[in-house]
Amino acid sequence: MEKVRNSCLNDCEVEDWVRCSAVSLIDCDKRDIPVIELEVFKEGDLIETITLENKEIFLFGRNEAACNVHLLHESISGVHAAFVVDKENGAMLIDLGSEYGTTLNGVELEQNVPAKIKQKGDVVVFGASTRSYKVKVDYSRML
């Protein structure tokens, strides 16, 4: 499995790997997928809001060509983590084997293991970045 994962990362096929092995992604009309909003804080100040919608998977990392959300900190891997929408568990976060890890509410995620996101209030940090991402998930569009 590790060889497959590394091949996917090197060949920028991470999204295919996540679809096939990590979760049971929602397969429905885009209007039925929840909206994930990330409030980005740096040194306690809100600096931007990122809205993830109309897809069941969003990749985060330094590789601008491979990721939906481009992150700049030097401790962040090319393809670092993914937010996904699982059929049974809703919004989830997966660290994709990053070198410096991903934390959810101060706890480092196990690599390649999906972690459930609460509807409101979870805080994510990628690598050693000083930015934190407060997560809100809006399930109101789902049937």
C-alpha cells in the first residue's frame, strides 16, 4: 500500500488514491454536497475565508498544479492533506503522509487515516505553519 501511495503522490494521482482507498465518497448531485468553510487565522487575526463547495474532495499543499488550495509554508508538503466528504461520516480530513504532519484540535493526525470533522469549531494546522483553519460545515444542502 505504501508503494501505491508514493506512486500516487509522485505522479499527482492523489485524488484517485483517496477515491479508491481512504473513504466512501459521496456520489451525488453537486448541490447535495455540504459546504466547508475555513476561516484562516494568523496570530489570532482572521486573514481570509476559504469556501470548499461542489466537490467531494479538496487537496491542500504546496504543489499549486495538483492542489485545490495552495499553501505556502515551507513545512507543507507538495500534496499535504485532503478534505473529503464521506457518504456515512460527512466531512473528513486526511493527512496524506506529509513530513511535518497535520493537527486537528491540537492532535496530530495519523497519516492516511481519515478524521471526522465536527460541524463547527474544529481547528486545523498544516505542518509547522502559524496559520490555523477554523472549520465550519454546512450540511443544509444535503437531502
